[in-house]
Amino acid sequence: VLPLLTVIISTLWTMGFMALLGVPLNTLTSSLPILLTAVGTAYTIHILFYFLHRVARTADREEALVQAVSQVGSAVAMAGLTTVGGFAALVVSDVVPIRHLGLFAAFGTWVALITSVSLIPAILKLSMNWVRLPTAPSDEPSGGRRLDRFLRWYVRNMIRYRRFAYAVCLLLTIGFVAGGLLIYPESDYITHFKKSSYIRQSDQMINRHFNGSSILNIIVDGGNPDAMKDPELLNRIESLQRYAEGLPHVGGTTSLTDYLKRMNQALHEDDPSFYRIPSTRELVAQCLLLYSMSGDESDLEDVINDDYSLACITVFLKSGSTRNARKMIQSIEAYNDENTRLPIHMTAAMVIGKVVADLTIQGQIESMIT
């Protein structure tokens, strides 16, 4: 009952604190009651166990309670504070749900800790006169005696060779800090699947035989309607597109310029010399008008918006690694700042998530390749 009481109090305070601040529940924070159940019960269990352990060896229940709080309370406090610090570290995250989870999990753990070292001993003190407690130590199994001897040997040697222990801890700390500096954020959702899974194999086949299963969208903002009919702006877009096409892990690119160059060539009897962006604004407008009259206008939805003020360069990637995508974004931004100087922003997505509606796509891809 007492460990459960700790969980109830910490959960009520935590959820009430969220309501007080007007923070709504989300996928992560909805798990707080379960999380506090796992974390919050431990502190009360430690104090309660040591209290019962001492009561079984002495007739003075109050002294047993004092020893339980004084000897185990400091260890419980250190364990609780490290847990609070671990959860509080999530507060620096840029992801709001993770930040809320860290904040309120740390608060709930703190409440559970305070309850365990204050309210629970008070309840034990008030109830010890009318609650039946064991008055004799139970027979410990031989395994318990062996563990007890081992722990005594361990503590004795740790105290005797404490300088050596400090040196080992210092070396481990230096090693952990050095290793922590090598950690970098990375996410590639396709690696969450087994290599033998259909979706993983389908992703590999798409990357091997097609442009790639992931995309990076470069959005160019022209600033006003019909801005994308300007040949000078279109040439700058093509320059940025060609640069992105030559970067590592890029399988290909597409944009409005590809459509315009192909239409310009078709209007000049497929002369290869006219595979270029029309030279005047009027010619660009005529190409787009003819396409809207003879083709499907929805074909251009992925490369231009309705008023021709925004254009999209789609870069197909053969890797879903966010680390590679970050390097690519930095390279594109640096090239744009030095050369094309276009107002751009970029977003990344995975095509495989849209394409793989069922796990039989691998067979469909094999048929297409054949």
C-alpha cells in the first residue's frame, strides 16, 4: 500500500501541475503515470524493506525507523536526484513533447522522492503501534549469506583501496566524456527494419536501380506572383539544381526547369540545341500556357504553386541518413550564398513511406526492372 501511495501522490501532483500550466497530454506525456509507477515505488520499497529488516532484529521500532531513514535515506536521495537529473536533461531538447516529458517526469520523480523520505516514515511512525510486524529475523538461505559475505568483502576492499578506486573512476569518466564528444545525432528510419524484411530490401532496390527512396525539397521563394516565369531566375534555379545533382548520395533532381527545357525543345522540332530554358519571359509563359491546354496541370503541382511564386527543386537521395542530409543542406546553402543567392528553405522526406503501401512492392520493383 505504501509504495502505491507514493505513486498515487506523485502522479496526481504531476498531472495536476500539467493542468495548472495548461500543458496538454501527448503521446509521450500520456506515459507519465506508468513511468512514475516504475520509478516512484523503488524509493519507498528501499526504506520500507530496511525498516522491516531492522524491526526483525530489535524490539525498538522507533529506533529501527530512525536507522532506516538515516542510513538508507541518503542513498535513496542520491538515487532520486540522479534520476531527476537524467529526466531534466531532456528539457534542452528542441522537440516540445520530449521537453515536456523530461520536465514533468523530473517533477514527478522529485515528488516521489520527497514523499518516500517524509510522508512514508511519518505514516510508519503513526501506525507502528497497531500494525503487526515481524519480531524475529527469518532464516536466510545460504545464497543470501554468500551474497552478504561478498558485499562485505567488496565494501572492505573498496575502502582499503579507495585511491585506486578513485583513479579507475576518473579514467572511466575521461573515457566516457571523450566518447560522448563523438556522439552525433542520426536517424535513418529504414534501418529500424531487419535487412531481410521486404521494405528494407525494397528500399535497397529503389536506391540501386532508381533515383532514390528519400527526397530533399528545396523551396525557392520568388516573392511575387509569376516570378517563376523570369528566365534569369530560372537559370539560377537550374544552376543550384545542377550543383545539388553532383553531391554525394544524390540520385537525381527535378524542377520546373526540366519541364520548360523539354517543352522548348519539343516546340522546335526536338532540336537538341533548344534543350534549354526559353530566353524570354513571354516564351516561358507560352510554354506553360500550352502545357496547361494540352497536358495535365497536376503534373506541375510538385514543382510550382498556382500563382508561380514558389518553385520546388526535388533532390532524390539514395540514403535516408539525416547526417548525410545535414551535410548536403550545408553544402547547398553555402553554394547558394556564394553563387545563385536565391531565397530558399529545405525540407526532407522519405519516398519509401509513401510508395510502400504493402510489402509486395519488392516483387513489383523486380518486374519493373526486368
